[in-house]
Amino acid sequence: MIISFLPTFKGDINFFQFEPLDEKFLNALNKAKAVIFPPTISSDIYFLVKNLGISVFPEYTFRFLFPGKIGQIMLLKLLNLPHPETIVIPRLCGIEENPYQRNFKIKLPCVIKGNYGDEGREVFLVNNEEEFKKVLEIIKAWERNGKFGFLIQEYIPSEFDARSFVIGERILICFRKGGFKKNLAQEGKIISCPKRSLKDKVLDLTNTIIKNTHFNLVAIDFLFKDETPLISEFNFVFGRRALGEKRYEIYLKKAIKDFLEKIV
């Protein structure tokens, strides 16, 4: 039996990921050979199915073991994969008043990222002390609402960045230019690859990421430092402007069918 939580893919039985999961669901799991998830699936359902030894698509184990922007940096450090210089701040008090306060100096300009922002949200380019203080006020508001953790990253100025889309065994790469935020949801637009070797480098690094994480449905953002790609972040729920919705759905269904052919 194939169970699908993905509305656009019909399994032997389909569930809505937010519906009550009762005995009907648990009984179906006992017969399931594979479960297809949408990118928005929760970690608790994912690991329930995974720990029952049922094959799943997409593969998101490292995504859920290392959640948020902070988790991603920890994963990149663990796997020794190239990324911008980053300081992890679990809570704001870590750089303000605390029992073991050490000298902490921020290198300006820098980039500050909230732990859970997406599509360029919760990302700030900080050029001076005044801007830094304003961002700290925003972070204080996050913490008052129970949202903790942020990153301080080196600022890498560049006219362009890149994104690779991993959909099953298919890898698609695009380059973007724009202002500080080059994502298509805000300031960016698609451009041709500025230099052939850059696309090859992004492809090689993408394959290294896949080899280490087994991710098979993710968009990966890259920055360039002296023509060397650095991993900026992973996007598991990503926009499809660069691919087009129809093209994305065709590739996704092909990826799922290829996955099922290997396990059923």
C-alpha cells in the first residue's frame, strides 16, 4: 500500500496532513510500503513513519534533526561543508547581560538572520552600530513572542547568487541578480550563468550535499566568495517562480514514481 499526504499525488489511500490521525491512519500504516509527504509535513508524523521502517519521500531526516537556520549552520559545520563565517546567538542575553559575559565585537557590515524566516524575511544587512541597535529591538520583539535564536554572518557582496533545485535525482541550477536580497520573491531576477565554471562548482557542491544528507526535495542557495560557492541555506518549502508551477509538478511526480519503482 502507498499512503500519500500530498494532494497532487494519488496513493492507494490519501490523508490530509492536518486531519485527525486516528486508528484508520495507524491501521493503514501497518500495511504501508511507502509514504509520500508534502514539504510542510510535521516532524512528529515524519519520524513516526520513518521509525516504523517505512520508506518515505522526500528524505528529510537531517532537516528535522537540525531545524531552523541555526540547525542548518550546525549541520554544515558537522559535515564540514563550505558556508559563510557565522556566529550563532541562541538568545539575545548571550551578547548582553549574562554571568560569563566576554568581549563580543561584531564585525560590520554583517548579515543578521532570524532562526525561522523564509523567502528573505528576518534577514537584515547591518552597516553600522545604529542599524545594529535597531535590529536588536526587532529581535527583542521576537523573543517576547517566544521566537529565539539568530545568526550573525559575514557580509559577502556580490552581483549575483545561485540556487540549485533538487527534485528526486534531478538537479536544476539558476543564477539570480538584484539588490541585497536576490530571491525572486523580493528583489531578484533570473540571469544567465555568469561563468561556466561557476555552474559546475555549484553542481559539484550540490552533489556533495546530497551524498551527505540524502536530501531529494530541496532548494539550496549559494553565495560566491572569490568564485567559490558557499552554502547560504536550505529551503524545503520553496518558491517555484524560477521553475514554473507546471514544470515543478511534472518533475515532482517523476521523482516520486522513480522512488516507488525502487522500493515496491
